[in-house]
Amino acid sequence: MVMAGECPDALPVSAIGDHSYFAYVQVEGIDELHEAFSQRGVTFVKSLRDEAWGMREFGIETIDGHRMMFGQACLPA
């Protein structure tokens, strides 16, 4: 579980423009997780793909606009 704090007196994330992700979560079963998020209507900011640095990953946007990345080491070919 990840719990992000709420800062009611701060600018909302949507008001500060483009920014980096606040968390990178390494998981097992990345394809299944992506499918589960897809079925729940999660907003993706990066599609699921294999990257040159050896990770299979995707990014989401939380309901308050923060970005999170999820990744799994690519399986050898």
C-alpha cells in the first residue's frame, strides 16, 4: 500500500505542470498488474513497454494527479 499525503493549502499537482513521478515500484507480474489497472479505468501516462535499460514498465496518474511508475526486470530472451 502507498499512501500519499494531502496538502490542502498547496497548489494542486495539475496546476504545476509537467513533473516527474514520485514513486517507482518494482513488482512481479507487471503484465497482470497492468491488465488489472486497465480494467479499473486507471489513467496511464506511459504505456506498458520494454525499455533499453532492462525494465518492462508503465506509468499511471493518481486521482490527485501524481505520477507513479511500475516496473519489472525484463525476462531474458
